[in-house]
Amino acid sequence: MNSAPPEGSPSSHSENTAEAERNLLGAILLSSGRVLDYLTVEPADYASPQHEQIHHAALTLKARGVPPDQVTVAEELIKHQARVDSGYLHALASRTATPSSAEYYAHIVIEGAARRRALQAANEIRVMVDSHADPQQIQEKAQKALDGITPAAALDPVRFTEETLAESLAELESERKYIPTPWPSLDDMLGGLIPGALYTIGARPGAGKTVAGVQLATALARHGSVPFISLEMSTAELHNRMLSAAAKVPFGRIRDRELTEDDWNKIAHAVPALEKLSLTIMDRPNATIGEIRRFVTAAARTRAPLAGVVLDYLQLIESPPGDKRPRHEYIASLTRELKILAKEHQVPVILLSQLNRGSAQREDKLPQLADLRESGAIEQDSDAVILLHRLADDPDKMHEIDFRVAKNRHGRPGKATLDFWGHYATIRDPRSS
């Protein structure tokens, strides 16, 4: 007679996980998907590909407003040619006494996924060691693999007001955490850049969003490391703008390589201060959101603390290979990812975004929230939306730029009119003079 595997052995863990996966799916089907409202299990957490398909189908139906039960899940699986027998779905629903046990089984499934990821990470590291890879590469690979072991969506403890209110009161006694922007007039509305917040700066091409982004990155870099993700300009182009602003050398002369001896002297004086900035630039034009997240994590690990992230600009982020979602759905997922990134690292994330031609077709030319290109989710996920407006063709207004705070979750909306010194790649607040 075969004996049961010892408790804690790999086969014991595997059997427990498989049983938990079946019971968890049964709870999902039995509750018509209601338990999905509070579970943090992802389809990729399942060891069984069949179970992964079932959970994915349930999530898809739930997102469409269709209750996922045995019938609807079976139809969804057939639609996508998944090989799951309807009798198996019935068996899953029949085996679970009550959906209230779903959280218990979810915990086992998540733990099983963490063990599998740990084993995979160990195998990958072993292969690199055996192949005599560079030790630094092994370390980076190991750290990246270890970061992915524990699912980001962990089961958080339930804490009620009597446990959490004291912490909030203690925070009120401490100094407010924020980083000022380069423009006091904007800070009057925003209250500075708040950790964990997503700030979207929207503008038409040529209105000055990259100039604003570079200045914000420079201001943040005085407080910690700042990854600047540039999907449009090279590192050298961004450095040229920084040099123009810091040295007060006309950008056109830097761009056209027509520098005078006086210009070189000014640049020489500006360079030491710029070199002290903890600013790192990723200038890959076809970067994906996954690559951007890894770059930010690497910057935070290499030089702590992280002070903020600047991304120029949203609509240039590439879809991953094989992603067939409509563009507006993909953009919506990006803004959610960037909001999560801000929360995870507890830093402000500055997102530059292009506006559509709506404002150009209005008589007053003023941008509106509806002009945010490709997705209303940009407005929804942003803590603040700042729309830039500049009348470059008007001789009386060409040196002015309006920062129109159209949405502000942490303060009031309003407008700040600043000086646009395009020849120095700088936006200046008159109050700072």
C-alpha cells in the first residue's frame, strides 16, 4: 500500500495546491463570480493551464457584466476554443460547500504560485552559474527573479478604524511630504508634487510639454534619483535642453553647434551642478510598460531614494507583441499601471500626454479634458491634469504659457500664466524673479 507523501514534501505541496485550485474555481462558479470582488488571485497563479483558462474566462465575463457560472464560462471557453469539458465545470461547482471558503483556498493557490516562481528562479540562476556568466549579470538576473516570486497582489489584513486612525493622526503631527515644482504659482494650486500621485501634463505638439517635463525632472532630481523615460528624444537632445536652461545659452546655438567662447564658459560653469543631479534617462523609442517598470525599479535600487518618475510621452508606449486590444483599452491599462507604479514607489509620476486637435478647432483654442488623446482613463487615473496652452503665433502672447489645472484631486483647479523662454528651453514663474 502506498503511503501518503510526507507533509512539506514537493509532492504534498503539489497535491494541496491542485485541490485548492479546484475548490477555488468551484467557489467562483458557485457564487456566479461574486468572490472575485475581493480575491487577489490572477490566472497566472494557477499551476494547471486548464484552471488558468477557467479563471481567465470568469474574469472576462465579470468585466463584461455577465455572471460567470457553469453555463456562461463553458460558452466563453468554447468561443475561445479552450479544451475544457463542461462536465468538469459541473464537477468543480459541485465539490465546494460554500463560497465563504474562497479566501482560504486563494491563499494556498498564491503560496503555490510563489513556490513555483522561486523554483523557476533558482533553476534560471543555476543555468547562468553553470554557463560561467558574468557575476554582475547573475546578480541582476537573481534580483529580478526574486522580485517576481511574491505576487504583487497579496492578501492584505483587514484593519478597522480603531486600528488605523491613530496612524493618520500621527501623520498630521509630522511635516507634510511634497516636493515643490519650479513654479510657485502652480504650487499654489497643487500644493507641490505629492508622493504616490499621478500628474498628467497634456499639450498639443510644440506647446512646451517636454520643456515642462525636463524642468520637473531636474527639480525632482535635487531630492533623489529620477528616471526620465524619453520615447521621442535622445539623451543628447535632453541634455542640450538642460544645458540651455542651466547656462542661459540660446538653445538654437547649442542645437546648431554655433557656440561662442562666452557660451562655452557659461556651459562650463553649469556642468558641475548638472552632474550632481541623480537623473537617469531611458531613451528607447519602442519601450513597453514592462521595460519602463524594470527601469524604474533598477534606478530605485541603484541610487536610493527615488524622488519621482517622468515619462515623455504616453501615446508613444508600444503594445507588447501579440496584444490585440483596441488602442484606447491599452492606453487605459497603461495609465492604471503608472498610477500603481506611483503608489508602489511612493513618488510622484509625471506623465506627459498629447492632446488631440479638438482645441485647435475651437475659436478660443483653449484645451479641455476631453482633448486628452485616446482614452478617458487618463483623466480618471490622474490625481491632477494640467493642460498647457500657448499662442505661439500671437506676438503679444508668444512668450506666455498657461498652466491650466483642469483636475486636481488634492487642491483647487485654476490657471497660472508663466513666462515661456523657448530660446533657453525654460518656463519661468514671474514670482521667482
